[in-house]
Amino acid sequence: MKRKFLKPGKNNKEDRINFIKFWVQYIKTHSDKEWSRQQNIVINSQIKS
């Protein structure tokens, strides 16, 4: 599978829009189980700190 990278924007607004598009594409191309497991890692690390 080809790895996709987040495109940098010209400003903060464009960065946020690019991230949303990147995340939507990720969710569409990965199973619920896979992306929810990764989100769980982030959430649990925030709770621990």
C-alpha cells in the first residue's frame, strides 16, 4: 500500500482543511477496527499524562 502524507498548507486554515481531507480519506480506506485502535492509543496516552 502506498503511504500518503499530509500536504502542508499556505496558512493555518489551509492546514486544517488539508488535515480533514487526509483524515476522511484515511477513514474511508481503513477498517473501523484499525483506525479506532489507533485513536484509542492517542486517547489513552492523554489520560495517562
